[in-house]
Amino acid sequence: MAWWKAWIEQEGVTVKSSSHFNPDPDAETLYKAMKGIGVGSQLLSHQAAVFTFPSSTLTTVSPWGGHSRCIPAGTNEQAIIDVLTKRNNAQRQQIAKSFKAQFGKDLTETLKSELSGKFERLIVALMYLPYRYEAKELHDAMKGLGTKEGVIIEILASRTKNQLQEIMKAYEEDYGSSLEEDIQADTSGYLERILVCLLQGSRDDVSSFVDPGLALQDAQDLYAAGEKIRGTDEMKFITILCTRSATHLLRVFEEYEKIANKSIEDSINSETHGSLEEAMLTVVKCTRNLHSYFAERLYYAMKGAGTRDGTLIRNIVSRSEIDLNLIKCHFKKMYGKTLSSMIMEDTSGDYKNALLSLVGSDP
């Protein structure tokens, strides 16, 4: 990996590993927070937790060394936020193991029983291994009445081949069925075809080589499949959008605009509709700029009446250890306000505080 690429990726992370990490006191902090143990309570089993609360709280000696602070009454949710949003996923998994070893309980199940609403949904999302979380989101999008096509499109169009393979593996392990077969059973027509094509991850190409002749031919084929004819050859659009690399597609889009005198987005808007249109446009958006795409998803999750909390939680949790800082920068350029300011306007309480802690400081 080139050094500049590693630097850019590290710059994108909002939730990083905590230095001087020890899962044992973190697990105890969570146990006490959920049991409502306040100032002056006895330490359990000769163990004390390392807390990071204001100096006004009671200070005690911890058997792990140094000083610790007992949780003040009424700050239980904040204690959970302070631990789980300030540790990366790998560290959260270690905390969960320590929690079970010390207290004989599953941490995620305990969180579910103690918390509620959107705050519970967010905190529980943080506890899943990344690929298992995305597999769960896909499963939830298809179970019950109706299908949340937008969730499936978002995940399949924005992940790499390796990521998709890991998601498919986690899905089969957790739900005992094939993700591809479930998508086929739950969708139909051209939407089913584009989703299955995206699931193959054929757009990945590590080389940046672009064949100008093939790019021009693809652009001509797209024009012939849409603007040039009455009706639309949807499969031609699907094949090119789902099997060509991002660098190749960018050249195709340039050539297409020269031929059609309109953008590929405008043609997709006029030639298709519904979920198929959304899927094709998502591929184009992710090809042009992945960070702008996620900035748009987050913006429209909060814009207008009501909040699409599932979209908000999923994208902040799943991108926090990848590129959320870069998404924040694009968000501010695109909408003239910061992501955190919009979260403050649109959410409240512990849910808001946890989201803001994950998002981090403004760009």
C-alpha cells in the first residue's frame, strides 16, 4: 500500500483504538453503569473500575493501579457512551469477553435489556463485528412484510469485492441461508438482476489502466441502449455499470456526455424509475465519489420531517473506522453546515450524545 493511501485512510477514521487500553476496568465500568451503582457503593469482588468522570466525583484506589472514580448517580448512560464510543470495534470485542468472564453475562444482551429506543439500537450496533453488522442490516431489510431496497442497494453498491465476500460469509453463518438466494427470493425483475450482479463484486480492479477504445465503445453501447432507442435495454446498463472498474466507468461517463449531450445520471433518470433507478444512480454516485455519496445519505436521513434513524446509525457506525472524517468534510462542502450541527438539531438525549461522540470534532 502506498504511504499516501495509508495516510488518507488513517485521516478518515473518527473512532480509533484507545491507548493504554485494558478491557477489564472497561467491562466493570459498563457493569456498574447498567446496575446503577452510584457514589459511595462498595467495589464488587475486590475490583474497581478506571473511570473518566469530572473531578467532583469520588476517587478510589483501583487494584489495576492508579486511581479510579465511582460513577455519579444519574450518569449511567454517559458512562456507556464514554466507554463504547471511545474504543474501536476490536477493543469492544475484548471488553465483551472480559464482561462475560467477570460477570457471566453476555454484554450485548445485557445492553439490550438495560437500554431502549434509538440509543439502544446505536449502542448495540457498535457491539457487532463489522461484517456481521452489515449482514444483520441486510437480513433486517428483507425479513417481514416489505423490503427496504434502499438498504440493500446502499450496502451492495458501496462495498469492495472482499467486503462483500465477508458479508456473505457472515450472513450464511448467522442466518443459515445464502444472501444471494435471499435477495433473489425477495426482489424481482431488473432490480434483482442488478443486485445479484453487484454482489459478485466484479467492479473491483486494482489496476488503474483504462482502455480508451473500450470506454468509448461502452459509452456508445449505453447511448444505443437508452437515448437512441424507444424504450431501454436495461441489461446493457446493468452489465456495464456492474462489471467495469471505477476508473474505467469514469472515462465511460465522460465519453457518454460527449455523445449524448447529457450526463449519465440524467439519462438514468429519464430511462428508468423506482428502485432500479436508485440502484443505477447509486453505482454512479459511488463511482464518482464514495465520500460524497455517504454525505448525501446522512444529509437526507435527517432532512425534512422525521429522521431515518436506521440510515443515520448504519452509516455513522459502519464508516467511523474507515472514512467518516472525509465524509464530514464533503458534508460541509455540499450542504454548508457540519454533520455534527445537523445531528444536534435533529436528535436528542443520550442518542444525540453518542452520535456526536462517534462523529468527533468538526472539520
